[in-house]
Amino acid sequence: MNILLVDDDQDSRACVGNFLREMGHRVMECDSGRSALNLIASGDFSMVLSDIKMPGMSGIELLKNISFLPEGKKVDVVLFTGHGDMETAIEALRAGAYDYLLKPINVEELAAITERIADYQALRRENMILTKHFEDKLKAETEETRRQLSKLKETLARSMGLGNIGFFSETMQRIAEQANKYHTDRSIPVLIQGETGTGKEVIAKLIHYGESWENRPFVDINCAALTPSLFESELFGYEAGAFTGGLPKGQKGKLDLAQGGTLFLDEVAEIPLELQGKLLRVIQEKEFYRISGLKKVKVDVRIICATNVDITKRVEQGKFREDLYYRLKVGHILIPPLRDRKEDILPLANLFLQEFSKQKRKSFSRIGDAAAKILKGYHWPGNVRELRNAIEWVIFMYDETELKSEYLAILDRINPNHNREEKMEPKELNPEEFSLPEERFFLEEYMNKIVLKALKKYGGNKTKAAQYLGISRRSLYCKMKHIRFPNKNEEIEQ
């Protein structure tokens, strides 16, 4: 969009203007209402963002004057003012302002408002075009609008930590759908489990923002990075005089900052045992006390937790409260490691390839067949994060149109103990390509070994083993009668 930014404070104007330009908008700046009117009369602006309190002509006077201009009908005006001037903000809305922002300006709120205005103006343009039956122009305008909205959403997603994510496999698509369902009910705590690098924080943000990217606070705490005393003050805050070295007026905690939004507890299994009861009370009673506080603080916060460990083992060891574990697990998402969803590897690698090629202005546009085979065969102990870092390193080091296999030697240097899976996995049997030994060949012995391996592959489940071998369950039973099992005491699932 073409945006006119009006503010007599040069530093504030420069900061806001730079952010809007990063979002892809065209921004013109001026320092007074009178200059703004001249620019609007001679320019083509979709939005005016103006301070209310300015010398000469105030923001509200500017708003009223814009409404008298012929060009004013297609301009949406957003005013910003200080926290203590709410009456003026209400007056601005009555005078016809689209919305207002409080100073200092929150960039997420600004991004959300510009997106709403872009949506509104897109619909308005489409309606005008439809009314005039200009079908060709409708197609062109709609495409341009979609491009602008797509760029706005990409910028907004990137500022929220959601840039360039892809859900390609059925497993990850189901997880994304599950996250969107959890988004609709803020009262449900959600526990996200998965190995390091699988994207637990990304899923947490999907649950928080949903598909509409609601403008609510998202506050995170790394539970493993804080001592018990620091964790308590960070989470609950403290009153004045709570302890030596504290702020004279006390300090609000992360629960206060997350009011109306989400508190994300990363590495939740590391919460000190003595504080777990207090967290449980917050979840169940929706209230808490600050350190040294005597007054209950009501809380409206969605709790999302993440961990890369098996909390059930912590419960068995007495290091994690069982009641807290089951309370956190009302909503549960388990993210499988990347090696268990190989269909995601190449699409993600291509996504990162395009992202970093564009970012670093390199020529990479595709992944070669040999390189693709290496990527699919690698074990990826660091999961999606390791894949992303590997692609970024390759693009930083080289500049070609095709990502070649030799560029991926970095994988062996980073994780020398993690060989590619293609080296560990046995080759598939090919009926057309195998040799018989010169000496006697004991067919029965080999058949028995194949049946044993099939049973082991499916944990002793005869039905699945028979289906895998392409024989009936009855035939499998007949073959098993002639097999000497390594462990006679081992029960095989019926």
C-alpha cells in the first residue's frame, strides 16, 4: 500500500517508517498536518498514519480535513496517541478514524491493522470493479491484491517466528489441523513432545495465533535456563521489598505479561519440583500470588508446554508431579522426528533452498538427484533445525543453480557418529538379482530365518508378519512349527 506517515517526532517517524517499508509498503513521511494535506491532494495514498498531538494542525483536525478532499474517500486514517489520552482516541473514532494505536507503537499491532486495511480495501476495490463489470481489470487487481496480502502475511508470519514453514506429510498436516483445533479453546493446556529441532515452538505459535493471527501476547520461558529462585520471580513476579536487589516498585512476571494470550513453557520437564504445585494451582484455579504478595491475581492465560524428554520417566523417578503431568496433557501433540517422516525431507530442503537463495542472492534453484539421495538417507539427529542449518551453510559456501552431493560433506563433519541410513539399512531382496552358492543350499534354513525376521519386524504379530510375507496366517503357523526360536520363553503376540 501507499502510506503517508505524519509525525513531528523525527526519531519515532523513522522507526515506524522503516518497519512499514520492511513489510513491503511504499511510505512517504512528513512532519505536519498541513504538509500532509498537500501530499494527499497530489498523491495516491491508501492509508494515513498520524500522531494526534502535533503543533499547528492536530491529527484529529487533519482527519476532518481529509474527509473533505475528493481523494479522502479512499483513504483510511489511523491515529496514534499516548496511554493517558484515551478520551482523545475515542473522539478520533467518532470523527471517522479507522482505528488508533497507543504509543509506543507495538509493531505486531501495527502489522495487524495494516493487514486489515489491506483486506478491507481489496474487498472495496473488487466490489467497485464488479459493479462496473470490468472483468479483465478485476483479474489484474485481484492478483495484485493477493500478491500484496501474501507479502504482508509473510512479513507478519516472519515477525512472529512463523516464516517459511511447510506441512507436507500427512502426519504433519494432521498436527497442523490439531493445532488449529486447540487454538479455538484457550482453556485447554497443551503439551508438545518431540526431539530437539522438530519444531515444537513453531507448533506452539500455530496454536496461539491460529489461522487468523490474533493480536494477543505470546510469552515464552526456557525453564532449563533459570535457577529455581529466578524461575519463580520470572513466572509470578514480585512485590516491592520482596528481596534484596529487587526493583523498588516490584515487578510483574511472565504470567502478567501473557494476560489474554499464551504462556509457552519450553523444556517444561526442567521446572523445579518445589514450584510445580504452584504452576498446577495457576492452571486449575486461574489465579496466583506474586512473591511476597497478599492479593490474589486473576489470570487469563493459555498454557502451552514443550519437552524433548519422556516425562513419564520423570514422574516415575519422583522428579515431576503426576497430577501436573496429566493436567498439562489435556491437549497433547507428539511430533515425530524427521527420520520417521522422510516424505518431508526434500520438500523442506527445497523450501529452505528457495528461502536462503533469495536471502543471500544466490543462484540455487534445485537439488540434484545424488544430493537428494543423501538428504533422504541421512539420519538427521538434529531434525528440521539441522536440515535448515545444513542448507543455509551450503548456500553460504557455494553459488550454483544445482545443489550437488559433494556440497553435503558438511553432514559427516557435523555428526561423524551418525552415518547415513542408507549405509545401515539392508538392501531389499531382488528376485531377479541374486546368486546361489556353489555348494549345497539349505532352503528350509533360509525360509526359517526370513520368517523369524518378519516376526521380529512386527513385534511377534502373526497377522502383520503373514501380510508382509504375502502368505496366509495358516501358512505362517505351518512354517513356524519347524522353527527353533532363539528364546523359548519369548511369547509371540497372537
